[in-house]
Amino acid sequence: MYTLPRNTAKTLGFSGKTAKLGFMITPRTPAAGQYLCPTLVVDLADEAATAALAGLIARYTLAGDLIRLEGELGAGKSTFSRHFLHALGHTGDVPSPTYTLVQLYETTPRVPVAHIDCYRLKSPEELDGLGLESFRQHGVILAEWPDKGGALLAADQPDFLSYHIQEMNNPGVLTVSFTSGATAQGRTVTLQGSRSWQRRFGLMFENVRRPRSETAQKAFLDGLGLRGYGVENLGGDWSFRSYWRVRLQDGTSRMLMDAPAPMEGVKEFADVAAFYNAHGLRAPKEYGRDEAEGYLLLEDFGGRALASVSGDEANAWYGVAIDALCHLCSVPARPGGRTFTPRDWWIDAARFTDWYMPMVRGHATSIAERAHYMGLWQKMFEAFKEIPQGTMPWDYQATNMLLLSNEPSLQNFGLIDIQDAKHTPISTDMAILLRDIRRAQNDELEAAMTTRAATTLGVDRALLAHTVDIASLHHCSRILGGLARIYVRDGKAAGPRKFIPRTWAVAHQSYANPALREIVDFMREWETPGLALMADAA
């Protein structure tokens, strides 16, 4: 049994808000299309500024990250390391690992850390046998003098995934280089990040990301030749995108997607939409885009979503939703599109170990626990080999399906929020559709839709239902971790309080499947304390 921290966010080193940081980034207004910034220069006036920067980097550090600290003796690497570890929640001393090579912090509240000092290394082989590979995969390596550490600590290693995902759950490499500043206590720090870290720079520093500006939106719309229009803010979703209805003089309307770089982009959405429209499905037509700035003007599908209808009408439209997925299994994969791989499968499930478990018990998931959980999910990936695949929308829930008339058909079924589409087994999106955390459980509908898909595709119904069980629990692992991240890192309680209990209820729908017993046993230990934490936060 674990005692719940009274203030978990504080225990994990976060306040929910970004404090005044006390340092300056070299003034920079990005040129159009240059928001993805490989290198940033930060001026630190004193140790307090160093602590603020270390805390900010810790806030966005992920399991699997490599943090490389460069600079001469006395440049500030050890000071940064101390504040970085304290920001992650370590409360004790931070001794220099100069003579021991490595100091392990396996119970740091959020993520295990291996602190390495390679100054005295004569060859990279001296790091062999220290267990650092497991930290490179399941923890964080914080390395001083990393250039002496060979390939394990190299700066040019690729991100875990080759593409961007919105939540930045994609471990990468950050190099922090220290040089003397203008004063005795001052330092100048250069940050060089892999593409994953360059995305995170947009979260960390205001003058890196493209600001949201109605003036810039107007310039984009004017540039498309629009005149005399009105713009209505429709809000956003759990991403960084926002949506605006553009009302034209002729009484028609368009939809403006505002997807600020570097956290977001419009190319993936536009490319997937074009692919769907070319292969018999309905996605919004494009009327103009600015990829560099992140603006996209689209066909307006209106606001009547599948989530708004009920009874026989809803059942008929759910049948169309299943038919759309089956149709995607009959067309070629999108050229250059994303393919769902074991890496994607794991990085999604890992949110549970990386965010949810530390939130509940107040300290990091161990290297061994994370590796064990990874192995359990890797075995489950094999079950999908015989399941038909297609370029699935991925966020396939009833709020993202718009009904374009009263007649249920593929041509009247509009798809939005498709930018994360992947070539993946149909079971993944069936699980999202039929076991939606925003919708009440409906076993009769799920059974009918599973039979419909199995019949259409000519696959064994029991196997399809089995993989829906697996995919649903996998989504629950991902969602629980994402909600915990919102609660802990971003200080937002309303969504987690509402949806964590509902997500556990959906998870229960997979519990009876004997193939999932080990994963269920691993996850369910954290259900009751997590629900208690959410009740306490209310």
C-alpha cells in the first residue's frame, strides 16, 4: 500500500505553472518557417538562473532522454546537475561522480537518472558493465564530459521515433554547453537539441514558438483573397491547435486551423485529408495553407457529430464508421505515411509507467518495472499479425466524425482530427470508437459492430474481438498516462478528475481476456490509489 502525497505535483518537482525564470534567451524573433530551432543561447546571470533553467529542462525531460553537459572545469556542469536532480524531486545531496564514474538516482520522484562524469575515462569501454544501457532505454542519462563516453553518449543519436507526436513523448538528445559569462557568477549556455527537443523548446521558451495572433490569422486569410469575412473562435482540443469558423459574405463558411509551430503543424493533416478524399472517404477540402506558420483553411463540415445522435440513428452511423475503417483496409497504404511499429506501440503504453505510476506513488517507476511492462506489451503486438490493416485515423472517436446529412453513408461521413493517422490494424481504431472514454459502455453495439467488421473483412470474429480487447487496454494505458501528465506537469486537474475514473472503467472491459492477465495484474495495483488521488484533488 502506498501513501498518497498531499500535493503530488509539488512532490514531483512541478508547480503546474512556469515560474519567472530569471534568465534571458538571446533575443530572437524567428523568421517565417524557422520555429524548429536546433540551437538556442541562454544567458544566466547567477546560480539562481542556472537553477531555473535546470528546472525548466527537468519539467520536459522524458524517460529515454540523454542530457549531455559540456564545458571546461568549473563552467557550471555540476551546479546544473544538482539543480536538475532537485527539480526532478531528489531531496538529498548530489555528490560528484568524478571518481565513481556514475551516481544512480533510482527513486527520484519522476524518472530514474544515471549521473555520469566521464572526465577521468581513458576509453569509452570503461563504461561497460555499469548498466547504463538500461538507463538509456528506461531512464535518463545526465552526462558530464560526454564526448569521452563514445557512442552511448554521442550527440547525433536519433530520436526514439522518426516523426513528431503532439505530446512530445519521444525521447531524444539535448546538449547543454557552458561557457563563462560577463560576470563571475554568470554563464552563457548553448542548448542544442534533437528534433524532439527542438519541439520542446517551443513549450519552454515563448520567443521560440509562433505566437497565436489574430493579426497573423487575418494576414493569412487576406493573402488567400478573402474579403469582408467574420471569424468566430471555436476553441481548441487537448493539443495546441485551435479552430476558427470563417464566415464569408456569400453566407458560406470555412474552417481555419491554427496549429502553431514548432509544437504543431498542418502538413500531416492536409496530406491525410487529400489521401482520404482520393480513396472514397470524406475529409475537409483544402482552400489554402501556410506550412511554415501553421495555418490551414478547410471546408467547414458543421458541428453535427456522431456524438450528438442516439438510438437507431446512432447505430446506423456507427455502422458507417465501421464501414469506413473496413474500406481503408482495402486501399493501399498512404505513400510516406506513418506505420504503426513496436516502437509506437511501446511509447504509447509507456505513458502509464512514466507519468501515471509516479503520480500515484510519488516516486519513479524503476528501470526493472518499466522494462517488464515493455516486455508484456511487446508480446501483445504479435496478436495483430493476421488482422487487416489500413491508414487508420487513430483518434477515431465520435466527436471527430461529422454527419453531413441525415442519410448514413460514407459520402455523408466527415472525418476530422486525422493528423496522427497511421497504417495500423483495424482493431486499434475499432477500440477507440467502440470503447470511447466519453461514451457510455454499449456491449450490444460493440458486438454488432465487431460482427459487421469481421463479416466485411472475412476474418475470424473471435480473433478480431480478442485484438479489440488488447488495443482497448493499450489505449487506456496511454490515456491514463496522458491525463497524469496533464495533472502533474501542466497543473490541470479538471480533465484528469473527470476522465481517469472513466478510463479505468473502460480498462475493465478487457480484464476478462486471459491473454491480458499479466498486464491487468500490473496495472490494476494503481487503480484504487489513483482514483483516491483524483477524489482528493476534487
